[in-house]
Amino acid sequence: MSDKIDVNGNCHCGNIYIQAKVRKSEVRACHCTDCQKMSGAPVRAVAIAPAEEIKITGKPREYIKKADSGNKRIQAFCPDCGTQLFATDMERKLFNLRTGFLEQRNELKPETHVFTSSGLNWMLELIK
Ligand SMILES: [Zn+2]
């Protein structure tokens, strides 16, 4: 049985629109400190789509985040309203869509939680 669903959403100002196919079973919430800082939220949830299953209308701005390990990740957001859209690898093979701007976000419940070692105590209580 496939748990693939079609998702779509636009940024707050409407300049960027994204459609994709994601698997509900692959939705995850990241508690790392980079996600906390960049999202302005205690946790950041993502749904994953391969490059061939994502369509981007509009021109996101990109910031390349360098990890302590030297690993680089593209972080894309709307240059006008700042809505966070996705992260991807430097080869643009796999896209981690931020679920917050997707219309189907209520269906995209994270199945896994990663980097909980840097999770906030009160948030970890909520997901117990
Ligand atoms: Zn925008």
C-alpha cells in the first residue's frame, strides 16, 4: 500500500507555489539547534520528495548552510515574505519540504523525531 500523497502550498505573500508527492511515513520532526534557530520554532517538520516529484513555481532565495562537519545544505525561502520552503542537498536530489506552508500539513504528522538530544524539555514532554 502506498502512503504517497499530493501536497501543495504557497508562501505567505503568494509569490512561490510548490507542488510535490511525499510519503506520509517519511515525515519527520527535527529538533536540532539549526532547525530551531532558522525556523524560529522549537521544532521543524519536513516531508520528503525526490527532485522528479516536486514542482516549484516562482524563485526561492537560497542560503547555503554549512555544518560543523563541512556538509553543505541549501535552505530555500521566499525572498519577499521569508516563508521557509525546503532544504536540499547541493546536487538537488532530495527535497525536505517544510510542512508548515503545505495545505495538507494536518495530515503530515511526523512519524519520527530526530536530534531529540537538543530538543526542548517541554516539547519532548508533549511528544512522549
Ligand atoms: Zn512570499
